[in-house]
Amino acid sequence: MSAQSIAGIAFVILLIALDVVVIVALTKVWQTKIQTAKEEVYQKQALDAIQAQQETARQQKKLAAEMAEIKERLTSIERILKEVE
């Protein structure tokens, strides 16, 4: 084998190795982008769940206050009815 053919084979091997490195790097970049997109979706879902929980808690407090008011009114009505008897 001549020095030129060895240099040519080495150059081809170098090009193949470079291609492999580039392909692996691009694959990692694409995987990272996909993972980041998934994480953003999960974060949005978590924020939506937190907001829903906060709204539910607010509504529960409102209902509890309304129930307390209804109980007070009912107690007042019962007292009035007992006085009328």
C-alpha cells in the first residue's frame, strides 16, 4: 500500500467518525428539545392544577360562609317560631 492510499483511507475514516459525532450531537440536541417541550407541558399542567385547587378552596370557603349564614337564619327562625307557640 502506498502512503497516498493509507492517507486516503485515514481521511475516509476521519470523515466517517466526524459524521458519527455530528449525528450523535444532533440526536442529543433533538432529545433535549423534546424533553424540554415535555417538561413545559408538565409545568403548565401543574400550574393549571394549582389554579384549579385554589379556585376550589375559594369556592369551599364561600360555601362554608353561606352555610354558616343559613344556619344563623334557621336558628333565628326556629327561635321566632318557638316564641310564637
